[in-house]
Amino acid sequence: MDRYWERFKTPFLCFAGFSGVGKTTLLVELIKRFRRDNIRAGYYKHDAHRFQMDKEGKDTWRAQQAGAGILTINDPEHFAIIAENPFKKRSITHALEQCDCILIEGYKKSPFNKIVFLDAEGRLPISRDDTGIKAVVHQGVIHDTGLTDLGIPLFHRDEVDRIYEFVRSHFLQCTSAIYGGVFIGGQSKRMGKAKFSLAYNGKTEAERMVDLLSRFCDKVVLSARPDQDLADLGDLGDCERLNDEHSGLGPVGGLATLMANHPDKAWLVVACDMPFLKERNVRHIIEQRDPLRYGTCYMKKGRLGVEPMCGIYEPKFIVPLFEAMSRRELSLSRIINELPFHCIGVPEDNRSDFMNVNTPEEYEVARVKREQEED
């Protein structure tokens, strides 16, 4: 039994039953609806028998026969990979993890969550005591009347729209809790002093950001350098300090530290040098959050990039994040641009909310403006 699915952070659901009960027909209809709703669904087929995808005599077939462990072929619109079993775990998980959700056909005896299909006589293919059964699909006949006592939905296989809504809701219910991260570890060379200690109306930005995120997040953490002295900060309540374990890698290293220490949580991160960031910006991105993507972020004007320092990063972002670190890619914006993120626009009137301050002159302008706003 393959168990590598347990490593998945993308939500998945098995569709299990005997051959001929309509699994593939239903899955095709579900995939159409996911596509209609702009949700990238991955499909995985568990074949208990040997399958053949290549054609005898073709170049790839000849290379495989010669002993190639992995074969790839691509054209302007598609690509395919055929590989031997030793490469299966990494190849399959890495490919399907990029989808928003995964539909698996098969694995009826697995311990994973599943929708089970009854046969034409209304019989289950597995014991009804299997705790992974989340719903049952029938053909109009239910042999075991005790199924109604399990408290799970029973669908006729023609009720495609109802099944789709159930599956979609199941995936969305897999949403992770959100932790907040306030990044204060910048070197602040142009400012000449730590930006987290800059005060506006008697309150440091680090304190304001902790207070702001605490209204929306289950827990708030300060992402700091190990050598930083935070004595200038006031009372931050239950806010935890988490020292960057990847020195010199900027926000990428800080985010990697947060995600590695709490890998089952999504992270809403902000910087301490954005004095005009407001509650409305945080509330809006949480309301627009798409938990099935790698994350949610604001798109800059003219779609000229993203704002990575007021964004939500879902748990599965940890994999491409560490891969990027391994090749010394230290731009969060570039990492985001390579992945299916949910990008939301910034209303024209709110664009100044995302301005940051980097010099004493910019700080003085921002300080005066903040004082005027609070009058």
C-alpha cells in the first residue's frame, strides 16, 4: 500500500469501489466543475494491473527499453513523465502538490478519507466500519440499511452537482489555522537604526503590527535575528520571539523558520516598515484567502509584481520555499510568481497603505502624516 499520500499538504480524497460502478464517469464530471470554478484539480489513478502509456517503437519506448529510469517528453502544450518505481514518491507528490486539490481513483482499502461506491446490488466494497468513509454513492439500491446510521451523506451517482458541492466543501474544510508573523529582522542600514523601534504616536511599529495581527490570527510571532536586542519594545503580551535559523537570507529565511517550526499552519506575514498598513488591508486579504492555493497576496498596480510582505502562505508553500533557498533564490516575489498563488488587486484609494519607509527622511514624512491621521 502506498503511504506517501500522508505527506500531502494539498487536500485529497479517494473514490473507491469495484470496477464498473461509475467512478471514472463521476470523476470526469467533478473535474469539469472544478475547472469551471477555476480550481486546479489533480487526478491520480491507482491501477492494480500493469499499464502501458508508451507506444512500441517510439523514441521514448526505445529509451525505456534501453534502461532509462525517467523519461520525459514535451510539446508546446503538454509534457509527460514515465518513471520506474524508485522515482515514484518524489515525482508524483511534487507534480500533484501543485494542484489545488487531488482526486484519487482507487485505494479502497487505504486508511485515507474516501467516497465509497456501492455496486449494482447495493453492496459496499469494504467494511462500513472503515472510519475513512466520508460519503457513499449508490445506484438506487442500498443493501445495508445500517448505512443511514453512520451519519454520512448518501448520494445517487447521478446527483453530480450535490456530490461536487460536498467534495468542494470537504476540501475547503481542510483549511489550516492562520498564525501571524511580524518581520523585524532587517538590517535597517539606510535608516541608521532598527525600523521595528520607530515610533508613531508613542507606539512602535512592531507593537502596532502585533496588535493588528492579534485580531485575526490564532498566534503572533516576531521573526527576529538572533543578535537583535528588543529592549526598546514595550509589552507584547503573549507574542513569541522566533529567531531566524537561516541568517543572511532575508524574509525568505525568516519565513522558512516560521514554517519549519509550525508546518501545519498558514502564515500571514507583515513587515515592520509599513506604517500605513491598516486593519482593512489585513481583513480583506483574509476574506479573499484561497486556502487551496500556495498562498494569497496583493497584486501591485498594473500587475507589475506582488506585495510579499502582506501575504498569506499556506502550509504547502514550505516545499517550494526550501527548494528556492537551496538554489539561493532569495526573492519572495520571484518564488510567488512561479507558483499558482491567488492574487488580489489593491483598490486605488488604498495603494498608499503599502508604502514602506527606509530612510530617516521617509520616516519623518510618515510620522507627521500618521499624527495628522490620528488627530
